[in-house]
Amino acid sequence: SVPTGTATSSSAGSVKLTVGGQTSNTVFFGYSAPSLASITPTSGSTAGGYGLTLTGANFGPAPAFSVGGSPCTLVSVAANQSLAVCTMPSGQGTSRVVQANAASQLSNTLAFSYSGPLITTATTQAASTAGNTPVTITGTSLGTSGVIQVGSGLCPATSHNHTTIICTLPPGEGSS
């Protein structure tokens, strides 16, 4: 039987036989490239830190996975090397490429979409129409960068993370 694993140029991709003190020639082979069939979930928070379950084939014993080019840290891989779990990196955007890498052999790609931003509150002290007042925006999947607009003006961020943004109000007028 052929050993399980992933082939590298210096190891398991060669076969030779020694019988009665005589050694055969060496024959080389390659293991099949990894393939992805599905991922669960297919979308989630920009903060990352949750599990991504990948199903497919030929992951090998120590595969590497990436989402949008960022490493998805391996948590576990099943003995049959067709199921793995990794910890999602933080990120933002839609249709981020998910790919497996087993001994430098790349899989097909699937898509993961980070959730869009959802604002739950926007609070400030008494805001002058002249602007230059900080406003605190809270919510989910706010990412770590982006354009914040208040009315028709931009609100430059002084602090920005996945759940809270503090930006400086532009001049304006009106009420909520």
C-alpha cells in the first residue's frame, strides 16, 4: 500500500525495494493535490477568531489554509485528511479566496465573505455645527479601515476596530 501523506522533493515521493541485499531502481510519484469541496460558515464577522470547517480531499497530515491571503491557523485535521478546522483571521470584504496548501500543492479555491458593517449606535457630546467633535460609533463587523461619512462630509477616524469607531465630525447641521 502507498503511505499516506504529502510528497516533497526530498521524502515520500520515491519508492525503492531492497531484496536479498540488492536494491532496485528508484521510482518517483506524486500525491494528489488537495481539493476543497465546501467551507462552513461561508460568511462571518470581520473580527475573525472563530472556526472555519473545510471539507475536501488530500489535505495531508499538516495542511495550511488561507483566507484572502491571510493564514487560517490549523486547529485539527481528520485522520482521513478530508476534514479540517482552522481559526479564521480577521479581515474584510466579500468573495475572499479560501485555499488549501499541502506540501506546496495548491487546491482549487472557494469564497468566504466577511459580514458587512452594522451600526448600532452613534453617540457624541453636544455637537457644534462647526464640527471637530468626536463621535463614537458602535456595531459589529466594522472592520479596521474604511470611509466614515456623516451627512455629506467625511468623519476622519482617530480609532477604528471591529466594534467601535471614534471619528471627528465635519461641520454640519440638523437633528436626528
